[in-house]
Amino acid sequence: MSCKEMTLFYSPASPFARKVIVLLHETRQLDNVELFDVQLSPVSPSGDVIARNPSGKIPALELANGDTLHDSRVILDYLDHQHGGEPLIPRDGAARWQRLTLASLADAILDAAILIRYETFLRPKELHWPTWLDAQQEKIERGLAELETQAASDRLQCFNIASIGIACALGYLDFRQPQLGWRARFACLASWYEDVSQRESMRSTQPPA
Amino acid sequence: MSCKEMTLFYSPASPFARKVIVLLHETRQLDNVELFDVQLSPVSPSGDVIARNPSGKIPALELANGDTLHDSRVILDYLDHQHGGEPLIPRDGAARWQRLTLASLADAILDAAILIRYETFLRPKELHWPTWLDAQQEKIERGLAELETQAASDRLQCFNIASIGIACALGYLDFRQPQLGWRARFACLASWYEDVSQRESMRSTQPPA
């Protein structure tokens, strides 16, 4: 559906899609991918996406041969195998699973933040469940505390798969929970995020205002 | 916390943990792992788990060096690097991302089924949202239709990372939605599942009655 090699189905507000675009930037593959913007929510799926990914979720990456890859982790893994630079996901060794576990924690923070968004934005107000919202928010707080420990011990230095996930998770928290005030409680993480936010890959992929 | 090399925090009812135990069976690594049964839900987390995985989710795999890996995909990837047999996740090539995408679809079916479970089992009845439940159920149905296509074209033959995910997803549907009747609509998938259910790895990891 494009003269480019691949088509990424995404939304500028999706933090999972943002991870993919940040990796495309960092590995200089952006020119190979057509970006196809879709509107969707869990209760109003996109026909364009469903036709390629039955789960209905974005990001989904259509390849030149017509196959479509999903979800974000699979796409990140694929794209990290397609460039000639240092892999952002080490191919083996302890660093591989340490970084993937941190990336998984970032995804868990995102999952919790997105469930909060669905509850407060999509679900009718009279059906909100405060216990659920509190539990998801506590998960985010525990995740941020762990990331603070990582940042404080300088374990987030290079911009790899874990850093991309963490940066996109923090960006999503700022986007959807601007009142959270996490920087006051997690100063090392805030300093790290301030730094990585200057990268072109992060500046050019900020969620819509 | 054990004389074995690794400790897996799990629950017999968790389909994500089941994937890990099935892979341990299939790759003959079960003897290396102590199974630690935990009780938890999103609104009542386990202290044992949170101490090792701030997201509070299972499965979580504690290694001999004290590091803990999560979530299920990261653990599966790790364990698939620790045995000498044919990898269940191909290390490279088109088959790698085709299988990981199918495994991701199985996870998406599980995520939808688990969200339905949380809504109908945990959330107070007066706060249920039928539109949400319908949307999750439709996602499951679309996923099953895609898996039927895969089964009909014999693309699920060997028991690899995709097959493990799909088999555990179908097992979870039978466990939590015994009334679903998916076999009548997806006959090839039913036949495939009947076959793989005979494997020792599947028989010995069935969810509790």
C-alpha cells in the first residue's frame, strides 16, 4: 500500500507505537517505513488494523511481502535485526534479559496507565471502580520506584531497548497524568528523563498537545 | 530461596505461567526450577511477587544470582536460550517473527479473556460495562478465526513458541468460558488442540478443576 518497504499502523498518542518510531529514529530506518495514522479504541476498533492484526491493536507493521507483525515487542525485535549498528537488544548474555525485564516493567507501567485511561475516559462515570484505579496507580508508583533505583545506580546509561520503553512510559505519564508529580519523588529518574528527552528521536515523537 | 537453580513464582490458574511450565517440560528443564505458588489478583497483590517484580505480575523467574526476570515472554526467551535442543523461538529469519506474531495474538486473546474475568469476577456487578465485555469477546472471536486459518493451512504443525501460546490460550478459554463453544465454529483449530492436548507438557499443567 506504499512505495516504502513497510507500513506502520500507529497513532501519535500511542506510547507502544512511539517505542517503535523512536527505535526507527535511533537505528536510522525511518525512511523505510510509511506511517499510517489510525483512530481506534478498545470499544471502536479500526477496520484497517483488524484486517491485518485480528487483535485490533497498534502498532502493527506491514512488511513488503504482505505479512503483518505485532505487537510492539515483536516489531522492535524485528527492526533491531534489520540494521547494521550495535543491537539495542543484546542477542545473548545477562544484559539481554536484564534489559528486556526493564522494558517489560516499562510496558507494565504503560498497561496500568492505559487501563486507568480506559476507565476514566471511555467507561461511563457511574461504572468507575475506585479500587481498580487505585491498584493500577499503585503499580505505576512501584514501577517508578524501581526505575528510580535503576537510574540512581547509573544502570540506564546507554539508550537501548529498556531506555526506549522507560522514556516512552514516562512521556505517556506526563501526557495522561500531568498532575502526577513523579519528578519530586524520583529525582534521579527525572534527571535521566530530562537528558534523554533532548534526543531527536524523543523530541520528534512527542504525543499531541 | 531453594536448592534448585531457579524459582518460578506462578499460580496453577495463570495461563501466562502455564506457558513457561510447558516450555520447561518441552525443553527438559523442569528439574532446574522450584515452583512457588502464589495467590494474587490485580487488586490484592502478593508481597512475595512485588518484592521481586514491582509490577506484581506472575510469572516471575528468580535466577540463582538473585535477579528476577519477567514477564512470561522474557522468561520464555531466556529459558529457550538455556537448553541444547532446537530453539522453540528461531533465532533469526522470517519464521522467528511469524511465530512471535502468532504468540502475540495468543497473548492478546489471553489479555482479553483475563480482562473479562476481572470484570465479571472481581469488579462489583453494578459496575460492569457490557460494551467493554462485548469488545473483549469480539477480540477473542477474531483471534480464534485467525488461528483457525492457521490451523486449516497446517501452519501450526511443530510445537514451538506459537503453539505453546495458542494451546495455553485455548486451555484458558475452556477453563474460564466453558460455555463458549468455540470448537463448533473452528473445527481445524479444535482438531489441532485435541492433538496437542495429549502432550505430557499440556496434560500435566491443566488449570485446577
